[in-house]
Amino acid sequence: MTECKEDFCGLKLPLEPFWMNRSGIPHGGLNGSLIETVMGYAGCYKGDAEVPWFTITLNLNISLLAQSRGDMLFSEAHRVGGGRRIFC
């Protein structure tokens, strides 16, 4: 985790050989897991790590536009709207 505050989270993940698909690029499921994780933290973190706030993903659609390069994946999420229980 690079940063986590209310309505924002940043994560980074070092790429290892076991994360790669047969083409030698990160598996799409890894991208999806990283995206879902960072979005959940951005929406649920309320300033106190000792007081958890729980959520579930209602819907997640991912379109992969290009392959990743390098040895690290970075992901950032900003909570931009929503209410008390559902956010985006």
C-alpha cells in the first residue's frame, strides 16, 4: 500500500513469475483483483484502521486496453460519489 486515506488508496504490486500468463504478461485476473482491492480501500477507509468498514462489489467490468510493462503494477482509486452504503 503506497497511501491510504479517506476516499483514496494507492497500491503497488511487484510482479513475480507466478503472476504471469503463458504470454509472459500479468494475468488479467491479477489486474482485476488489484483494481477491486484498491477501489474497496478507497471507499471503505474512514481514517482509523482499527475500525473496519465492510463492503462488497456489486458490479465490476474491466476492459484491458494494453499489456502491462515493467516489474511493478500500480493502482490508484478515488471515491467520487455515492451514499452511505453504495459508492463509486
